[in-house]
Amino acid sequence: MQRYNVFYQVHKGLRELLYTTGSLLQQTDFDNAEERESALQQVRLTADLFDKHAYTEDNFVLPDIASHDASVSDLFAAEHVQDHALGARLRALLAKLELSALGTDSLQTGCELRTAFTDFLVFNLNHMAKEEVVLNKLLWQHYTDEQLHGLTRKILAHIAPADLQIFSSWMMRGLSNNEVIGWLKEIKNNAPEVAFTAMLNLAEKELPATRWHLVQDCITEGAMIA
């Protein structure tokens, strides 16, 4: 039986964020003021969301891990420190770019930002993959799926609504169609109608038209009925 993975959905959203931001940086002309500003906002968003995600894990996941294996908890807490340092490097380059005049200086700093973001992306892809193997092994050993679902609910209750909206947007973009349908089904069956309607609106906003119509068709055909 496949166990419940507390990281799966949010990590999919965060990977989508990394891929999208990396692609944007590849295409950005840092000698173009509008393109540069768009890239700066996207990189800042990425660094901020990863900091917030690490905070959530430090305060809601790693304490449970520490109660069973403190050395593993310490290892991942140390990796979060490294992640914060990589994010600080990105922010320093963002600040430098904001002060750079268009031209040679801007292009050079833009190149440095691409390199720094590649380091950030590679680190976080490896870090999240390691979490899903090492941390899940301990969580599955010591907690039932019902308890892990309770952990997810506890985490969601402590995330600011504005932040939850942003995380949800990226998860919606990163999930497969079947996963989106399953997510919506869970909300329909366990949350107030207003929450379900809000998530339907989010799906329509974030998914490409072809994907949204497929999801909508499944809902209309009764795929959402418990």
C-alpha cells in the first residue's frame, strides 16, 4: 500500500516554481528594464517561498523527526541553513542588479544571478528528493497515515492565508490532472463549499485551458462524487 507523503504536493509545487524561474532567467535580457524587473520579482518570490517552506519543516516536521533520530533532524536543519545562505546570495545579487545601470554591469550581474540560481535550484532539488526518502522512512515507521494527515492539517492552519494562496497556485501548476482532480475531491468532501469554490476558481486561473477543461469535464461527469 502506498503511504501518505506529507511532502509530495508542496514539493511538486516548489519544483514547478524552480523550473519556471530558471526558464525565465535563461530567457531574460538584463539590459531590458522590463524583463529585468520581471526576473527580479520572480527570483525574490522563489527565495521567499523556500525560506517559508524551510521554516515550516523546521517547526512542524523536524521536531517529530528529532524525537526518533536527532542526528537526522540535525542533518536537515543544517541543510536548511545552507539553503538560507544560497537564498541570501540571490538577494544580494538582486540588490546589486537594482542599483545597476542598464548596460555592461547589468548584463554581468545578470549572468552571476543565473549561476547563483542554478546552484540554488540544484541544491533544493537534491534536498527535497532526500527529504522524501530519508524523512518519509522515519515518518512512516513511527506514524500512521491518519497522523500524518493530521500533521498536514496542523501545518495548513499555521500558514498565513496569503502565503497559502501562493503555495496553492504553484501546486496547482505542478500537479498532474489526476492529482488536481483528487485534490479537489478531497476539498469537496472535507471543507466548506466556499473553500471548494475558491479552489475551482484557482484551478481555472492557473491551469492552461486544455487542462482546465479536462478537469472540469471530470467534475461534471461525477468524478467528484464520494
